[in-house]
Amino acid sequence: MAFSPDGRLLASGSEDTTIKLWEVATGQEVRTLSGHTSSVWSVAFSPDGRLLASSSSDGTIKLWDISDLVGR
């Protein structure tokens, strides 16, 4: 799990191969990211919060553009 730099979002990786983004203030899920084919082990936000990196036991690292969620 990782908090966004502004503290508004929380990203969680899962054994179900997805990443969920949560709004911290409300606890509401705001997005599910799919693309890995095995468990997601780690997630990290870029310093500006516009990108999310994830790594998986499928041997891949992915970068996700979540800039549409910044400034919500």
C-alpha cells in the first residue's frame, strides 16, 4: 500500500491481480486498475502524484497514468 503525496489517495495491490485506489477522506474506492496477471506486490506514487508504479509476481512493472484523479 502507498499514500499519494498529498495524502488524498491510497493505493493497494492485491493477490487478485488488481490495484485499487481509495479516497482516504471517505474510504470510497475510486478506481480499480487491471493489467497484471499475478499478485501485485508493491505500489508507489510519483512525487507529483500523477503516476503510479506497480510490480507483480508476473515479473512486470507497470506505470499507470492517474493524472485525472489529481486535483479532484
